[in-house]
Amino acid sequence: MWVRTYLRLASTGEVDKMVVGCVPPRMWELNKTPSWPNFHLKWDHQSVSTDVIQRCRLVEGRLID
């Protein structure tokens, strides 16, 4: 997957986009629970307001959505 992503970005000169942001860590409390309800109820690992997620969304000193 990463090789295809790199090749696609390299062909357009946008390789720098690969190092922007991060994926927040998994919330083990939600293990074996349905993902769609968790997402829509904002219980998933990308919706909760934690320091890790806020840092993942910071790009060049501004918050991205």
C-alpha cells in the first residue's frame, strides 16, 4: 500500500504529503464493537479530544480538519 501511495504522490511531485499528520492510536476500549456507530457517535479514535489527536491534526502550527 505504501509503495503505491509513494508512486502516486511522486508522479505528481507531492511526496512531502506523506509525512504530514498521523493516525491516532487505537482505542482498545472499543475493541470488538461496531465501527460505524462508534464513528457516528464520535467514540472512535479519531473523534475523541485527546492530546495525541490534537497533535496529529496540527500542521505547520494550525489545526486542520
